[in-house]
Amino acid sequence: MLRELHIENFALIQKLTVPFGDGLNILTGETGAGKSIIIDALNQVLGERASSELVRSGEEKASVTAVVDVDPNLLARLAELGLETREGSVILQREIYANGKSQARIDGRPVNLAVLREIGSMLVEIHGQHEHQALLDENSHLSMVDAYGGAELQAVSSEYQLAWQELSSLKKEIAGLHGDQRERERLLDLLQYQVDEIEQAALTPGEEESLLAEQKLLQNARKLLEVCHSSYQALYEAESQNPVIEILASVVASLKDFRELDGTLEQACTQLEESLYSVEDAAQQLRGFAEGFSYDPERLNEVEERLELIYDLKRKYADSVGGILAWRDEKSAEIERIRNTEVRHAQLTEMIDAAAAKAGKQALALSALRQQAGRDLAEAIVGELAYLQMANTRFQVEFAVCNSEEGLPVEGRRLAASATGIDDVRFLISPNPGEPLKPLSKIASGGEMSRIMLAILNVLAKLRPVHTMIFDEIDAGIGGRAAQAVAEKLAAVAAQRQVICVSHLPQVSSMADTHLYIYKEQGGERTLTKVTRLDMEGRVEELARMLGGAEVTPATIEHAREMLSMASKAKLGD
């Protein structure tokens, strides 16, 4: 339940706090005073797309804050979103900046717009003047019937949608197989050539690295052998001077007789002995490498030719040998798929037939539930319309199907279908006895449309747990007894939930539990929107103004008092 709305720098509103009460809240005031601006502000705090044009001229940002009572279901959902809050109420906030950006918060914690919109939809339901046009749009009628059908219909609808998605996926795949045969053959030839080229290369993982190492070794073979030979000679076979090993051996032999005299000598002698052994081992390794290494210029050519082949394949297919092999495997699988097109086509044809039969069966079951829901909905709407002074009105939900060669098989026929099923739905009405049923757009006047919309919304609202309903001029185009009936209906709805209504009718306003008067006031060079919660005398004056127009007379004052008295008795059931 909406308790309070605080608005700052929004359109004409500089700073405004709007208090709401239980039951029926009525907003009245002169045309252009800002009543609809308040509804617009509420839309923003519930997650509607923002615009920088909403920011009051000259200000950096606008803000709208709503204080709303919450129930256990909403608290549970907030907890799921990580927005655990205290019991009792929740604060929704929206800030809109002059640069076009906006920010949303729930109890001071930032949230994205989708979360704000979800939470807002659980709290408040707004019905604006544009919904008259939505009601005339026959594309919206099916969703209304589905909403009235309840959980069973929704479950069957979900099953049908899954079957439809499966069928659509299979049809998309088979459509991909129906490409140009010549193009498929050309692609197959190209892929086969590329795969064969890689196969003939007989690549192995890690081959490029091994070849590069071998190439480097072969390119430096002569110098390497020279270095190994000269190093071995210096260590073991030097002719011009004593070999390194002989010198080390002589030094070690000289020190052995004196090594026990001093610890330093002992350590030095041990290190030199170890060096001698290491040098001898290294010399033998150099000799072994030189004797075992065979330099073949032809092998270098082979290695470089192999590397050139690998570089060429890398340029064509991938950055590494592993990538080339993976590309080969992928294209081999694609070749297999292309070659198996006919087989896959036959498989898909069978699968499509089975999926279409399944979807057709579910579409028929969905249609049957919809038709029952349509009859029940029409009956409920007729009952509401009778209360709203349209007692002789006939209302019917019309169902139609269309044959299509490409449609779903349903009871021996092929019926056109979509993601919503096989049904085309529209609302038909006959407001007067003797007149044939016709579409809403062809028959209903403005006042009739207001009452029809109220009837439909009231019927559908019983299916939703929303605690606050807001109507922006639901009573447009009506008067007299019809206006009184609408007023009584709104009051009856308000006995079960909070209703907020922008109205220009004294009959509706007289039924208010909370009456808010919206007016404009000059503040320096700027126009400001203000709000006042009317007491009894204030309500009398406002009703008198609504009854008498520009001139308020004692007669209109008396009439206003009488209307308030009658409204009070009506709400008490007298």
C-alpha cells in the first residue's frame, strides 16, 4: 500500500509530498494543475523509462521517493534479491539527472532498473488514459484471456511454448540444409582439399619446436665442432704447453704433502681435486659429442624445407601446429556433416513431423482451456457492466483459427500457429439490444470504453495480489447515473485494496476516503504545483466547484453536502 510520495524538481513540481490513505484516494483540481504529473512521477519510481525532460528547468536532477507498505511475499522476494528489509514498509527512490542518466534505490541500496520495475509491479498497478487504446488493440485480447485462465492455462501454455521452440529449432536446422547444391559441392571440394593438404603434411605436436632446435644446431655445426675439438685439446692434448688436466693434477699432487698443515690448504686441495675430476668428465663429454656428431648439409636442407611447409600451413590455417591439427579435425567433421546432409534431412523430417504433432496436440489443449476461460471472462465482464449501467450489453470473446499448409496438424487440419498458439482472439460487444456483436473499436463510445475498461480491469485485478491500483481519469466521457455507478464500483474495489484515482467527476470524488486537491501557485517567476488534503469543508467547496464550474452558489454548496452524505451512506451500505 502506497503511503507517501515525495517529489522534488520534477516537471512543474519543485517540492511536493503527497500523502495517501487506505481505501479510495481521489486527486482533483483544475485542468493543467499537475494531477497527471504526480502519476508520471509515480511511474518513474516504479521503473518506467526516464527522460531528462522530466527534470525541472534549471535543476541538475529530479527525485521521486515512495514509501510503500509490504507483505510477506514481497519481503521474501526482496530477500532473494539480497535486499532484506525491515517489516512494515520499503522505500523506493528514483533520481533522474539532466544529462539523461538515472539511478534507482530500494531502502537506500542501489538496484538496476529491472529490479525496481519487478518490485514496483508487485506493489502498484497503474492504468492510464492510453489503456483505452490498448483495449482497442486486438493483439492484447489474447493475453487478457490467458491471464484470466489461471494457473492451469498458464501451465499448458508453457508446455506448448517449449514444443513450439523445439519445432522452430528443427525447422531452422532443416532450412540450413536446403542451401544451393552447387554451393555445397564447391564448399565440400575446398574443405576436402584443405584437409588433405594438412593430412599429407603428417604434422605431429611439438614438431616445430624440435625442428627449430635442430636447425640452430646444424647451422652452427662447423664452429661447434671446432670449439669442441680445440677445447678438448686444451684440456687434454695441448702440444705447445701443458694440458689443463696435467697442470691441475700437478698442483693437487704438490699440495697433498702439505694439506694437513693448515685447514685452508686442506679445503683448497679438496676443491682442486673435485675440479680435476669435473674437468676430466667435461673433456670426455666434449670428445664424445665431437666423435658422435655427424654434420650432413642435406639434413639442414630437409629441416628448413619442413619448417617452410609448417610456416605455410600456419599462414593458411592457424598460429601453431596444434591449432592446424584442431582446424583439420573441425573441418573433417564439417565435411562429414555435409556428406550426410541427405541422411540428416530424412532424420529432421521425421523429427519435425513428430514435434509438429506434439505441438498441435498441445495447441488444441491450450485452445480448449482458452475458450472456457473466454466464456468465463465474458460472463464476469457482463456482470460488471450491468453494475456500471450497461445492463443490456452483450459481450463475447471470439475465437478464430486459420488454415495453413505450413501450419500445425490439428484434428485432421493444418492450422496457422505462432508462439502463442493457434488462436486469434478478439472482444466483441453489443451495447444495445437488437444490435449485432461488433469489435470494440467499431461500437464503443468514449464513456462506454471507460466502463468496459474498468469492468475488465476489475475482473482481472482479482487474479493479482497487487494492493494498490491507480486510475488516471478512468471516468472520462461519462456522467449521470453511469458516473454514479463507476463511483460506487471504485469504492467497492477500494474496500479490498487501495485505489488512487485522478477524477473530474463529483460523483467519484464524493466517494473518496482521502481527497487530495492539486493546484498551481505562482512562486516568484515560476509556477509551482501544490497539494492539500481536504477536510470536510474543503471537500464541500471542491465538489461545489466541480458541480457548478466557475461559479459556486449556495445551491451547489448544498448539492455538494448532499452528495457527500449520500456517498457516506452508500459506503456504509445504507
